[in-house]
Amino acid sequence: MSSKINKNIFVRSNASAAAPARMEKNSDSPKLALVTNPDSSSLSTVVLQQVQALIKAIKAGKLETRADLSAASGNDRELLNGINEMLDAVINPLGVAAHYVDRIAKGDIPEKITDEYHGDFNTIKDNL
């Protein structure tokens, strides 16, 4: 075998040994990233700081807060963007529901909600 192939096998086998148990055994990319990306710990720090800031803000009722993507790149940026999208998917329908409940409480019956929601949010919409 060539030296290049031997090095690749060595990296893959060491990556497999270093990979956490929760990672899929058939997925090479995340395992290799652990071995070949020396900046992975600093990128994880960015994610941790952003998530901690989000938790603090959301607990304080600042539901408009989102992760700052400018300090992240690669998988970390993708993860933080996904968290932002998840917050939007939860908070936006709740905002609509809260607005409707407020109007109904004041005796103002609003028009039917025409936005499309799925799952539990659709049930809330139908009940308003």
C-alpha cells in the first residue's frame, strides 16, 4: 500500500476511536473533523457562548434574541442558524396566538388565522 493510503487508514481508525459513542459509525466526516480540525475546540467555545447567551436571554423573556452568526463558521454556524430557525418556528406562532388572545380578551373578535401551521401550533390556531 502507498504511504498516502496508510496515513488515511491511520487517521480514519484513530478518528473512529476518538469519536463519541453517539456518532454514527458509518459517518466519516464528523470523525475526521475531530482529528483534522485543530480549531474545533475554539469553534465549540463559540457555540457554547452563543447558546448560553440565548438561554439567559430567553429565560429573561427576551424572546426576540437570536444567536450571533458572525463569530461562527462551518458546522458551528450551521448549528447556530438552526437554533435561530427553531426559535423562530416556536416563537412566531406563539406571538400570533398571544396577539389573538389579547384581542379576544378585549372583546375584539379577530379574523380567522389564515397562516399555515403544523402539529400543536395548528391545534392552537384552530382553537382560536
